[in-house]
Amino acid sequence: MNKDTRLSDVLHVLLHLEHATEPVTSEVLAQNMGTNPAVFRRTMAGLREAGYVMSGKGHGGGWSLARPLEQISLADIYNALGRPGLFAIGSRSQHPDCKIEQKVNKALADSMQQAEALLIQRFGEVTLDQLRPEQSP
């Protein structure tokens, strides 16, 4: 099963954008993410709408940060990406009247909901500036 790497990819891009002295094109950033520019622009649309990045068209256009990394949390980016699924565990639904299936599904759903809430809470505690690599002396 393929993993959804959009969150990781976008975080990587945002941390690189902090060092850009001018806007960076979709083509360059898409290449770094291993995708094509149209997919990259679609991925970044939610971040632009939420005010975390800006984009310009034409000559000299491209992507840049709209606010400092200290003002953006992992939760902000996760939400701007449309809250992609965090877990790939699913429930059976072949026999909805089966009492065992109902109990198993409820236990899994409750546990997954609690785990997701904890993870999203932690996402809110981490700002992107905390993801900067440490500088060598």
C-alpha cells in the first residue's frame, strides 16, 4: 500500500522556502517533491487559501512563505491539506448485523479516534521553526 507523503513533502518544501531569496517556481518545487507542477499546485492550493504561502504568476512568479515558520504549526499544514488519513486500518463491513463485527468495529473506531486526537494535539504543539536542522558550529 502506498503511503500519503504530502504532509512530509510540503513540510520539506516550506522549510526550503524559508531560505529562498525570491519566489520559487512550481516546476522547481514539483521536481523536488517528485511530482509534476500541476499536482504540486493542487497540493499547495489549500496552504495558499489558508494564508501560509503566496504564489505569483508570470515572470518572477512562484511560491514564497506568507508568514514566518514560527507562526505555522504541523496542525495548520495538516488541516490545509484537507486532513489526509493518518491511519490505514479499516473495519470489516461484510456482515453489519453481526454482533462481533459491530463490537470489533466500535473498538477499532474508538481507539483510532483517540489516537488521531492525540496526534493532532501534538501537531498543534510543533511549529515549523522547530523542524529546522541544527546548525553545525
